[in-house]
Amino acid sequence: MLAHEEVSRIAEDETMQFCKAEQIIQQSKGTIGRTYDDVSLHARATHCGLATAFIQHYLKQNQGITSERLFGEPPLAPRTEMHRKFGHVIVAVDQFLVDPTYGQLFSYVGVPLPHLATEHDFTYPDHLSLVIDANDPERALEPFIDTLKATNMPDAQYAPLRGMSRAAIADVVYDIYNPANYQSYELESMHPMYDYVQALKQASDQIRQK
């Protein structure tokens, strides 16, 4: 059985590889505002479906680890800034939940997207991927809750968790990472993101061959 530290290390490595691949693709497109001096910021802004599909592929290919992609709409999560219902995709490895795009949740406390965050002197946590042990969720989630509670973006227009009690924030976070709120979500060839995921894999393979 995999240990928490091992899953965290592997998830971190593969998330960084995803960031590098997405940076290459965005640079090739000349996409303004989606490339960063700090390549790791792609993990804070990208679509969770893209990152999880990429990571699931390489967990199997490079680590021999079988995983499952899960989609959920946790009921306690606030709606998005565009008033859409919050939906999230994560990866399950044994009893671990791996979220390579947990940085998206900082939007709930008013943190803008990465290309604007530096203007607010905000620094994301060092670890790129949040790994939750379903048998010991407090280990990963309690420090994360503390960080969300301590983050203060008073000028942000959208910050549904800002000013809420720590207990209320904890209810939301634990709900978002409750496995009961998720179901299997495979990437099919007809999925709108399928071609982009294939492009990410190609870019990643080119990086690994260098």
C-alpha cells in the first residue's frame, strides 16, 4: 500500500510536469495572460479536468499506478463567480484523493487568478497538489482551512467564504473533499477536452525525452 508521502511526491512531480506541458502549449499559441514566469502557476488556474486526465495517464504510464478520475458537485460549495454550480474533478489513488488544482478554491476567499495575484502580493502554498488520505483527512485539510481563513483580500468583489467562521469554512472544505460526493468520470474520445489533453501528453513526452 502506498504511503501518504510517496503519493504526495509522485503527485507533485506529475503536477509540475503538467504545468510545464501547459506552459509550452500556451506559449505556442501566444496566449496572453496564461503563461507565467513561475511555470507552477498553471496548477492554480487550469481546468481540473485537464490536469486530472493528464496525471491519471502518467500515474499509469510512469509509475504503474492505477487511479480513478472522479467528478462531483459538493452541495456545500458556493457557486462560481459566474453563478454556476461548483463542479470539481479529482483523482483517487487507493484511499488517497489527489487534487492538482486545489488552488482554484482560493477564489472563494477573493484571490484573483495567478496573473493578477502578484499585484495583491499573494503567494500560493508551495505544494502544487493537495493529497488527502480518506482515513486521515485532517492531516491535509486542517492546514488548508487555516490558510483559507487567514487569507484576506478585502478588495475582492467575489469572496463567498471571506469573513466566515473557521468552522463554516471547514464544513465547505470537508464537503468538497468528501468521496461520497463524487462518482467515476472517465475521459472519452468525444469529450470536448480530449484533443487538448492529447496535446498536453505530446508536449510532456517531448520534455521527458530531452
